Amino acid sequence: MALGLLFLLLLMNVGVALLPVYGSEDDCWVDDRVDYAVCFKTERCRSICLGHSYVDGRCQWGFPNLLPYCQCLRSKCHS
């Protein structure tokens, strides 16, 4: 009985950890892997994002992506 309760508590904790956090800074950035697949120059990423009516652009590095990619800032978010 105690083992079943412990298993249930572990499942609940994992489920809570997998829920997305809304309103965070990362929700403001949209991936653009079509127009600029590998982002080498932030200026080019920014110009592509501005052409798509976004506010700003950046080259995003990070795990699990081995190559940087372009992200565009939504207009309703502030950087």
C-alpha cells in the first residue's frame, strides 16, 4: 500500500514538472528555422524578423541544439 502511494506521488510530481510555464520570457520568442536555418549573424536574424513584423531577433544557442537558430521576439513582449 505504501509503495503504491509513493508511486502515485512520484507520478504527480513528474506531471507537475512537465507542465509549461506561461508568461515566461521564453514564450515571447518564436523559432524561425525556415528563413535562416543556421544563425551566424544576429543582424541578419533581426532583419528577417523585422521583415516578418516581429520586434527583434536573436541567435539562440543551447542544448539540445548543436547549431544556433534564429528566434524572433513577439510584438506584445518587452525585451
